[in-house]
Amino acid sequence: MTSGPLLTALLVGGIAAITSGIIGVFSVVRSQSFAGHSLADIATTGGAAAFLIGVSQFWGFLVMGIAASATMEVIGVQRRRGRDVATGVVLGGALGFAALFLYLGTLQTSTTGASFSILFGSIFVVSPDTVPGIVTAGVVTLIAVALLGRRLLLTSISPDLARARGVNVRLTGVFFLMALAITVSLSAVAIGAVLSTALLVGPAATALRVTRSPLRAVAVSAAIGLATTWLGVWLAYESYYWPPYGHGWPVSFFIVALVLAGYLLSYARRPRRALPPRSPHEGVECSPA
Amino acid sequence: MFSSLMFIGLMANTWIAASIVAVIAGITGFFAVLRGEAFAAHAIPNGAFAGAAGAFLLGVNVIWGLAIFAIAGALGIGALGSKARHDVVTALTLVLMLGVGALFVSWSTEYAEQAYSLLFGEVYGVSSNEVWPIAGIGLVAIAAVGLAFRRLMLTSAMPEVAEARGVSVRGTEVYFLVVMALAASMTVPVVGALLMFSLMIGPAAAARSVTARPGLALALSVAIALVITWLSIALSYRTNWPLGFFVGIGGAAFYLIGLAARELGGTRARTRAA
């Protein structure tokens, strides 16, 4: 248990899990899982662009993530359905650019696996260079959430009440999307878009089913994220000794399976009233999970 | 390189296949946007893409992997969607499918090269015997939407009224998701998972931003999807850049044009009223 890649994987995965777990609670309460997933996908477009013009990937996904989140906010109506469509339009446009950048990238370097590693990533091939970026993203997100936590929660649960108290709902939304973009894009580049979405949504949704207190939900979510990630990394490390021999099972499979198992377990733990499927009345989406 | 006749044949297949895909995308996308299911529209083709890895592993036709994963995903989203937040369930279903896909990929060796074309499409490689299944599934999807048109409209616009009239909102939703899954499993090998998503959301969102009348919006959505597809094929052919690029930014551009048109129309109406 002392090999370099394993320790890096545990470190990077742990930081990504904790920050995703914390910000995930807000994105689940705000019904912005789609935005979180899209920003992870979009960040990879930025990474491809940075690769093309020869600057550090870090700037690529930072710039792209922030630009995308601002665009979503500008063209997105404040209602949830409008927001999903705005997210979809931005994602569609960004995927177009991803296709172009990957195509131009393959002209330059003739690597075919690019699109693939972007989607699935691998926590075991994280280069130690990305560790500072991940740490920075984690710290920035945590500071932002600590500063804006109350305001964020209020605008998420009751925009009208927040407005009445003089909170700028729209600005808070932009700040949140940008924090989301930074977190998700860094973890997407480090551990792949699949895992980044799984860690953003799964632990947070589970935590919100277990407890209703926001603070406790944040703590539970981060703990679940950390536990599933470390357990997943360890299982993947062990799986080198499982059939088919010589191939490890992918980390993303284990972590996704564990996250999902946790979510389904939360159903067994305490039966709760089923929420109405989708209400046409916006603004009543306050009850968590 | 190509003899000109063979080239015309290939291009004709491309045009026919892509046009059918555009019509399917325009129609299913209209309802996806209307019902606020953009995330499901993204998750189903993307999850299906992971199913293709399973098909490669077992050595069966890719279509089976795509169809099984797409329909399983649609049923998963539909079944769990009523119990919890819709977007959470969609996200978890998507990552589960992709996680299982990652497992398949790690076991197979030849899939990675196919991944790019399944994500971004291989529209220039369409042969004439591939056109027929696409046309067939296209007709099935359109017929399925046409049969349930009133029900789909009612449950999207007024779920309470629909329930009161004895129309099952959940049943209709699962039905729609399965139709979308069927469409995705046929279109993904041709245009790719990402492009299918762009074609579904961009035109429909643009159409909805221009008009509120459902029939007109539906027709407009199909028309915009066709225009984007034809322009993209032409531009992609001229520049040699990937088709997905033109379709992706085409959808976003039409949406922005639609928004601008509505803003302009809105101010004109307001000045007229004043």
C-alpha cells in the first residue's frame, strides 16, 4: 500500500470526493445535477483547446468552465425547465467544439484514445502535476461555500424569501455555477467526467435522504464520498489479482457501484413519502432529495 | 480515390440517413424540451454508447448493446424518477451505465478505436443497407409519437388535468423515454451520441423560443434540424472539419437567433401597445 500512483489516487480522489460531496448537496437541492454533469463534459473541451494552443490544461478548463457557466446563467431562465434547456444548448454547442478540437488534435498527434480517456479517465494515471490544481480547486470551493453557504441555501430553498431579504438571487446563482464549474472540471480532468458526476450527485443525494439538516447533509455527503472513493480505489487496486488476470477492473466502475449501492440503501433505511414526480409549479422544489 | 459514381452513392446515403435522423431528432427533441427532459436526452444516447462496449465484448451486433442499454436506462429513469428528484436519478442512471461501460472497455481490447465514431458519428460511412433500418425505426418512432401526441402534449403542459382525465403521467413519461431510447439506439451508430443530443435540443429549443403554438413549434423544430443537418454536411464536406462541430454550434446559434427574435418581437409588441 505504499506505491506512488496509489497514494496519488487516494489523495486526488479524496479531495475530489470531499469538495464534490459538499458542493453536490447544493447542486442537488438546486436541481442542477445536469449543470454539474455538463460542466464536467464542457471542461474537457477546454482541456482539448488548451492542448491545441499549447498552454496548460488548467487554464483551458478554468476558462471554458467559467465561460460556460456564465453563458448558462445568461441564456437560462430562472425556472428549472428553462434551466435544463439552457444547460442543454450550452452543452450541445460545447460538444461541437469538443469534436473539432479532438479532430484537430488527432491531426497533430494521431492519438486516438483522447476522447476516451476524457470520458472515463483513470485515477491511477493522474500525474502529480495536477495535485496542486485539485487542492486549489478544493480550497477555493470550500472558501466560497463557507462564505456564501447561508445565502446559497436560502436562494436554493426559497428564492422569493431570499429576494425579500435583499439577497441578489441571480448573482448568487452565477457564483454557485462558477464554483461548481471549477470543482467539477478539475475533478473531471483528474478522474474522468463519469466519476466526477457520480461523486457530485450520489453522495449528496444519499445524504439528503438520510438527514434534513443542511449542515449535517454536507458532512454526511463528504464522508460518503470519501469512503466510497477510498474503498473503490482499494478494490480496483486489489482487482489486479482477479480474473481476467493482468487487467485491473476500472476504478470508476467500483466507485459508481458503491455510490449507487449507498443511494439505494438509503431507501431501505427509512421509508419516506414519495415526492410528486415533477410539479409544474416552480419554486416548490424545496424539499431535499 | 473514389470513382465519382460511388461517391455520389455514398453521399446520397449520407444525406438520406442524416435527414431521417434530423426528422427523428426534431420530433423527439421537441417533446424532450417541452417536458424539460434535456438531461434524459443527453443521458440515454450517452449511456447507450456504453452498451456498445458490451456488444463488442460479447461479439454481437452493436445495435443490441445500444438498444438494451438505452431502453434499460429509459426504464430506470422512468421507474425511479417518481420516487426522487428527476435530475438526480438521471445522473445516477447515466453514471451507472457509463461505469459498467468502463468495466466492459477494460475487458475488451478493440473498442477504444470505435469510441470516437460512436461519440462523434461516422456519417460518411453509411451504406445503403444501413439506411433501411434507420428509416424503419424512424417511422416507428414518429408513429409512436403521433399515436400518443395528445397525451404527450397534455401531460407536458397540464399534468394535473391529465391525471384528472385518467391519463397516467408516469406511464406517458416511460413511454416517451422508451421511444427516445429506440430512436437513440438506431441513430447513435450513424451520427454519434453527442451529435444526436445536439440535434435534439438545439432546434427544439430554438423553435420553442419563437412560438408557443405546439404544432408550429414541432414543424419548426423539424425544419431547423433539417436545415442544420444539410448545412453541416455541406460545410463539413467543404472544410473537412467534423460534422459534429457544425451541428453543435448550429443548434446553439439557432437558439440564440430564436431568443433574439423573441426579444425583438417582444419590444415591438410592447411599443405597439404603448
